[in-house]
Amino acid sequence: MTHTSAVFAHNPVADTHGPAAIAAAGATDPLALGWMQGTPPHDDKLVRLSDGSAWRFPQLRWSFSNFQQLVPTVAVGRGDRPVQPMPSALRDDIDTLQFTPLAGSGFDGPINWADAMLANFTDAVLVIHRGTIVYERYWGVTGPTTRHLLASVSKSFVGTITAMLVADGTLDESATVGTLIPELAAGGFGDATLRHVLDMTTALAYSEDYTSPTADIARLAGASGLGPRGVAGDDGGVCAYLPTIAKAGDHGAAFTYRTCNTDVLAWILRRTTGKSLATLVSELFWQPLGMDRDALYTVDSRGTEFAGGGLNATLRDIARFGELMRLGGSLDARRLVPPDVVDDIRGGGDPARFAPAGYTTLPGWSYRNQWWVSHDAHGCFTARGVRGQMIWVDPVAEMTIARLGSHPLAGNGNFDATSLPAWTAVAELLMRES
């Protein structure tokens, strides 16, 4: 029996746009609904991976904050460094900040920040301005110590590390995947270059359609251990699945978003450094940044981390990573990411290669080193994950935003019309009054 169809399904509520979405968010509060409460929980309150309920709405409003109870994980250690202080001076005017959503939001006119966060099924959000927290709020079962699933925000950690190894000469971005990982030489990735994989311009017979029960992303999720297995043999894990992906077209021609690229990058990192991904993220970011808590990677049946979407971390800790990138890769005069790497990410990829992907809410954008780049006047760039996970870096406004969510719909394009203008509005407020 398979439950793959539940992994990334639409899970619609009555309405996920406009005022109805605000009401739906309140009605599906996981704490109020009592998921996994009781000793033991009642059958009708259980959330499990095996039956797909962990990926069904509204149950996923609980599971996104609690995947460590459902799947095997490995720690990304924070080490013994003192926690990096985060000064706080909370403002009382952000919740009431008014802005006009983009077309397609379902709202007829201006809305305020607090309603926008509810309409987007936000679990937690934090705003940092010039190094000081000016807004921090949590909903439902998510709190300051919760290690929430980051989904594809995970990709930006992998992309940054890979770009660092390219910058120091350890890796050659023109090298083909087949030379770096011989096990992938005969498959679709074989003649793709490292740069193609970093910028997701690989040409593969692979579907990232979150609404399809037969899409390749569902099988990857099953192989990774984060979703129910849908195909016999998926218990071989991610590294057994990746060589089965075939080529379809010419690498380098166009951007197409595919999670499997990130897991190929992680394989290259492990093979090149001799270290696990969890160890690399710990040594390069979690320890030197003085994170609050160990992060967690979900792992497959072989103990391999799900690089493309399996990192779980607290809101403040992902905000710390965003601040590091806003500050050009330095913290307290310690250089953690080379400035050339940050500049390369901020510079973005080729918008002409990005455009055919059809992201109507992201006109003029590009993708570089596993980051989304706006090319707007502020030079904003962002890490994005399904159902509302996000790190937003605005260098001009000197602002970083971290957001965690559990939206009924997977793709961020379903709620960009409310989210993107919210980030712009708070940036303008902070710049105007600073």
C-alpha cells in the first residue's frame, strides 16, 4: 500500500486567499485542534508519516514543528561556544503596518501586517534591523526553541558551502558531475557541470510538481525518509535514487527548479571533504555563529541527510544565518563566508534563463548558488521553502527577515502576493524612521 499521494498534495481548505484565509488559519491552529495531545494521543489526533497524515492539512501544521518525533534525524551540533547575543527592541507598530497586496491575493484593498501573517498561515516570523530584533512572534505549537522544518531553505546552506569550496579552489565549477561522483556518470547528471547543478540549469526527466502523486519529487521524498515510500526499492535512500534520473534536453539552457540538484551537491560535498553534511553545516555555520540549539537533518535508511529539504532549526538560528549573509559573510570581524561568494550570490544568475520557468510573482528574478535573487533596487535575495519557509535579506534596508509557515498549499507562488509586499512595506518603514 502506498501513501505517496499525500506527501505534497494541495490540501486545500475552503479558501486560502483573502479574508477567508485569516479565518482558516485560526480554525486550523494545531494547538487548538489537539494534534498528538494526550497520553497516548487518541486515534483521531494521531499524526504519522507512514499513513501520509504528516503531510496532510491541517495535520501538517503540527508536523512541520515536530518532524523529529516522526523520522530519524542527525544533529547539526552547535558546539560549546556561547550563544551569540541578539539584541532586541521590539516595535509595536509593525502589526498595524498597512500595505497593498499584489493582484491575486484575494484582498480588495490594503491589509495590515498581522493579518497578512495569519493569511499566510505563518508559524513564526522575526525581523532584524541593523542587528537588532524589532519584531518576533510565534503561533500555534511553534515557539522560540522549536526546530521547524525548513524545507527548501535547506538548499541555500548547501549552495553556500559549495560556492565556498569553488571560491577556495577545492572544487572546479566546470567539472562534470560524472567526474566528481562516478556513480552518477551514466545518468542524467553525468555530463552536467557543477555550475549547472548549483544554478539548477540541469536538463532532467524529473518533475517537481507538488500537486501530482506520481511526480518525481514524491519519490525523492520517499527515498529521503521524509515522505512515505511509494516505490519498491526506495529504501536504498537518496544516493540509490539519484542515478536513476535521466537526462532530457541540454544542460545550461534554462533554469528549472528541481530538489534533486541539491542532493547531488551534498553528495559532492561529502565525497570531496570526507565529512557528512551535518558536520559541514555545524563547523561552518552552527558553531561559529553561536546558534541557540543544535539543528536537525532528517536522514534516509542509510543515514544520509536530506540536503534538499530536511534541515530543521529554530527561527532565531536561521535569522542568524541570514544576518551573516547580509553582513557580507562576516560576524564580529570573523570572516565565515568569503565576500566574493556573497557578492556572487547577490549578483544573481541570468534572468533570461530564469524567465521560462514561469514564476509570475517573480518577474526579473534569477537563481544563483541555490538562492533566489530579486534584482530589485535593494538587491534583495532569499532562501525559500514550501509552505512559507523563508530567509529574506535586504542589504539596502539593513534588514533580515526569517519566517516559518505551514500553508495548505505547497508553492510559495500561492501567497507571494501577500508576502512580498509585506517585506517591502516593513523595509520602507524601518528606513523611513531610522
